[in-house]
Amino acid sequence: MSARAILAAGDDFVLTRLFAEQLREQVGGQRQVRELTLPWPARPFGTVGEVREASGDEDELIAALSGADIAVTHLAPFTEKVFANAPDLRLLVVSRGGPVNVNLDAATRHGVVVCYAPGRNADAVAEFTVGLLIATCRNLAAGHAELAQGRWGGHYYEYRHAGFEIGGSTVGLVGYGAIGSRVARLLAAFGAKVLAYDPYVGEDDVEPGITRLTDLAELLRQSRVVSLHQRVTAQTRGMIGAAELALLPPGAVLINTARGAVLDYDALCDALDSGHLAAAGLDVYPDEPLPERARLLSTPNVVLSPHVAGCSREVAQRAARICAAEVGRWTRGEPVAHCANPAVLAGT
């Protein structure tokens, strides 16, 4: 069989039809677009083979890839086994900020170019971060919970329980990439004093009005609210622990819409239980879904959401467009925009 097919492997968020529609706009009738729908989010993603945050079955994916030289996906598990059994595959595009569901070393060994979709959810996460911050700092979620249980939360008018405004507050951002920089702009519009720490960002990369600090400890000491936006790397894993939380001023608030691995959640619970931190707003966790007996569920002054900061209809649409555009560039012989393993390109 001639390898002229494209596999569109979507799910119930980044819909298979969104991939297919965008791909057909890019390649017209030049390629058959084959469709596969994966079971996420009805079935939580997890580890498949040696890759994580994946959805679906390796054997089903291998069968769907027969004769395909291009694949686009959100969460399909591209493992060593899959690459070894998809000899025609030459381009894989993943609609995420990083191809965590791909064995990148295996892809490189098998000569498959892997592309990804940076920034596809930056606006959504930035907006959600500000919403979570407001819900946490202004007793919005706590007030709703009390009303839903038939209690009128009049005690929130007591000075000691009253929330505080973003305007005039110092907010520290750990990470100033696509998401952190957008959060900074939104917070600046509220009138917050915004500090940013990111060792990969230079002075000229920070917008006017945003204060760049090169010392994380200094940012923590100055910030009434700290919001986490760093990627998970060997350097950032567990980056915010007991020692760092202790540097925050008494009554500070922590927001995490980055990844669970960057924060020590036991240390966070200790800081909340002791009253050192006033509250925390969290969208990501060390284990997802959050276990039924997780300590966070019994820790006071926590606002929780189920890892949905990056979830909007626009994100799904944008992700499909970004992936299809990479396929279009590839089929026209143009350079791809976001390649995770450029060594393969160098060898072609």
C-alpha cells in the first residue's frame, strides 16, 4: 500500500472531526484522512507503555497507522512499540505544548519528525488563572459552597475573613513564558504590581511595567500572591517546597495552574493548616484524578478545579489548526515550525 494516508487521532476534547476538517483544508484531496477517536476524557489518561498522559491502545493505534506517513493527535500513545510497527510514518504532530505522550527517543531512532503546538492554550490558562485567583482571594468559591449548603456566609464581612483585591497587590509569577506573560498583562490591567522570575527570560523580554527578578527567594518574600507557570523539568520538579513557602508573607495565597510536580503538596497543606498561607487555588495535582482521600480535600481554604485551565472550545479549534498547518508545511516541502527532534530533520 502506498503511504499516502494521514491519521487524525482525536478525542472528545480535540475532536477528531476538527483535525480532519483542518487537514482537508491544508491538503485538499491529495491525502486520505483516516479517523480514530480515543476514549479521553470519559476514561482518564495515564501511562501507556513507557509514555505518560496518554489515551488509547497501542495495538489499535498500530492498526490505524497502517499505510499512514503522517499522524496528528492529542493524546494517542506513541511508544517504542508503535513506532516499531508503523514503518511508513514520517511525521507526527501532537496538539499539546509538549509531546509528553510520545517516546521522543524512539521517534528519532525510527526517523519520525515530531512536532507540537506551543501556545495553543496560553490565553485559556491565563484567563483561568486570573479567575482562580479571584475565586480564591475573594471567597467566591467558599461563599458558593456555604450557600449551596443553606448557610448565609455573613462572616465574610468580618475584617479577618474579608478577601483582598488584586489591584494594589503584589503578585509574583514563577515562569514568564507564553502563559506567564499573558497572566502578567491581565494582572497589570487590574492594577497589580507584577513581579516575574524566569531564569530563561532576559530583561528585554519582560514587558514595561513588569518587574523582572533574578532571585526566586526575593520574589517569594515580596509577593502577596504567587502564581506558578513553570514547565516541569529536572530543575523545576519540587521547586516550591517547605523552605520556599516559608518565605511567603503570612497570609499569602498560592495559585498553581502549571503542573503538580513543581509543588510539594504536603508542604502546602502544612502551610495552610498552620495558617501561614491564607489560601491556595489549584488546578493541577501530583496524582490525577485527585484520589478520594487526598489530604487536600480536608485542608482548609483551598479552591480546587479538575485540571481544566487549558480547556476551552477555542483551544481545541486552535490546536487542530496548528497541527494541520504543520502538516501543510510538511507536504509542501516547507520547514516545520515547532519540531521536538530536529536531529531527524538534519538527517533527511
